[in-house]
Amino acid sequence: MEERKFSEASELLYKGRKVRGMDFNKPENFPLFTTSAFTMNSLTEVKEAYRSKFTYIRTSNPNRDALGEMVTFLEGGEKSLIFSSGMGAISTTIFALLKPGDHIVCNRNIYGETFDVMNILLKKFGVESDLVNFDDNENIKKAIKPNTKMIYSEVCANPTMNLVDIPAVAEMAHKIGAYLMIDNTFTTPISIKPIKLGADIVINSLTKFMNGHSDAIAGSITSTAAIIDAIHPIRMLTGTPGDPHAAYAMMKSFGTMDLRVKRQMSNAAKLAKALEQNKYVSKVNHPSLDSFPQHELALKLFRSNEEMSGMMSFIVPEDEKKIDEFMLKLHFAHYAMTLGGLRTTLVHPVTSSHSHMPDPDRRAMGITPGLFRMSVGIEDVDDLIYDFNQALEVFGS
Ligand SMILES: Cc1ncc(COP(=O)(O)O)c(C=O)c1O
């Protein structure tokens, strides 16, 4: 791999690191700064603090900054900012970079609340949006207008895993001087680095795979120094910088991210293959599968079948009673409205994220009452395969 090793990033963090004007004597663990302000003793010190040190917790904080450096290292941009959540990162960035009269072309298959930002929130502030299917680049081309300032997508769509051709869409965006903003939450920089493929801005909900321990919420934005410096003052005004405790918790989790996420991605690829062979599963959506309609694009975007995503979805018979029995028979996977944790979790989009959508519209997107979205954990994959196969037997009884 041409990239520096992840262990070097840990070294950067844990050993003898210098945090803007504060010297540490090599703390083995990066300390938690639970102070809302830093004190100064003279106007000279005040001026110096404003220039290069810390002043107030909403402006900057050592834990957030250090976590941001880790994210920059991983994503390969110039600078990152940490936010209170993934949604805080998305909305603050768009507020900072767009103005009334601007237009966004957004993938229609995105996280529900991002969809609402594009479709409801931005409209209140005079920013237009068109949500189209990014499976076909022609749809994007057709949706572009003279006032398009941003193209927005996730690497993998929720919950069907449809991919976006990042290099091709980046070219379209740059031709018209627009930003390409990519959500890397389902994939993480362990799998793919959208900035290297041409994206201008990358957002991660750190709450998910990157933290992995389901115990904290935060988001990040990575981009050029100029773009990040434009977002920073708006983050101050929207009050979305996030709490240092979350940054501290995540910094610990980041030390095992490479191990965790690689295991999750490879477990997902193996489980997807096994589920595809089960007679009660009519469809499995994972980019590693030969049957995945964009498998060729997946091989172009990712390093290998086992390093794509820990997310997948599958379809069982549309029988609610049997579905309940199936869920009750599973020993490992349980239902949870999150993803990316150490344990395998399931979501049923028809009763949750896509419950508001008319059935024909959902079906057109491949979302049927038999569809489960799954976030694969770090369990022994043979245990998971055995467990799913025994639970799926309920559909034969
Ligand atoms: C793809 C994606 N992006 C963004 C978010 C928002 O992240 P957060 O819950 O940290 O605000 C989520 C949340 O599930 C998500 O799945």
C-alpha cells in the first residue's frame, strides 16, 4: 500500500505530540481536556492565545483537534473539523458553502435525515435541490443547472448499497466549478478515500464504524485548508463543534479501527456469499458479489472484495409473522437503529427509515417488506453464518 501505515497515525497521537503551543512529556494516552476555557495572564498572552493557542471550548479544544488530525491522516485531505454529529457536519458545511439561489444535485438514495436537509431545510433558506438516482451518470448530468454549486452522495446508498462512480462525478462537478461532497460513513477511509478519487469534501458520521463502540456521537468534515477555514467560523455560529468527551472516547476507538473495520468488511463479504446460497433469501445486496449490478464499478473503486463495506442488505419472504420468528431465533444479530458497532445489527427499512414512503416508490428502489439492512460486526463469521442459516429455517416451516 502506498499510504502510510495506520500505526504511524497512532504514533502521531500517542507519543510526544505537540498540541498547538502545549508541550506534553510523551503521554501514553492522549489526555482529556475537560475545561471550557484556557486562562491567560496578560493581554500579550491573550493575543498569543487567539493567534495560536486555545481560548474557549466552542472555538477549539485539544481532543477535537487531535481527533481531526487523525481523520485528516486517514482521509488524505489537508484539514478536518470535528462536529457534534454526522448531521451537524453535513448541515453546517452546506450552510457555510452555499447561499440562497444556489442549487445542489443530490443522490436520491441517501440517509433519511440528509434527504430532509436537502429537501426541507435548505429550501427554507432558498437553496434549491434536485434528488436523482446516481446509478446512471446521465441523471446527474441532466440535473445540473447553471447555479449548481454542489453534487452530494454517499459512497454506498442506504440500504441497497448502490455505488456512485466518484471519479466520473468529480469530473462533472469540476467542469462546472461545483464541489463534490461524499459521505463515507458506510465505507470509512479504511475502505476508500474519496478525496483521492476526486471528491472535494468528505463527511463521516464518526458515530458508526469509525468509533465502532456505540458509545459516542460525532461527525467530521475533511477537505482543503481553504474550505475548512471557511466552515470553521460557521461551526462557531451553529454551535456544532461537539463535546471533548466524545472526541476522547473516539480517539481510543480509533486505535483499533483498522482491525475492526477490516474484519467487519471481510465478515460482510463472507456472510453475503453465504446468505446468497440460502434458499429462503431471494436477494443479497453487497458490492463484493458477482450478482451485484455494479460489481465491476466496485472492483474499480475498492481494493478487493473483502475491503468494501461492513454494510449489506438481504430479502426474505414477505411474511411478518415469520419475520418476527426469524428475528427471535437469531442469537447474534439484534435490531438497533444504528450501524458500525462491534456487534451485528439489523434494521427493517419498511418499518423505520422508509416507513413514510409509498410502497410502490419503495419497491422501485428495491426496498420491499422482506428487506433487512445489516451492519456486520466482528463476531466469528462461521458463527454468524451458522446462526443466520438456522434462523432462516423458520421460513420453511
Ligand atoms: C450515511 C449516514 N450519514 C450520516 C448520518 C448521520 O450521522 P449522525 O447520527 O452521527 O448524525 C448517518 C446516521 O445514521 C448515516 O447513516
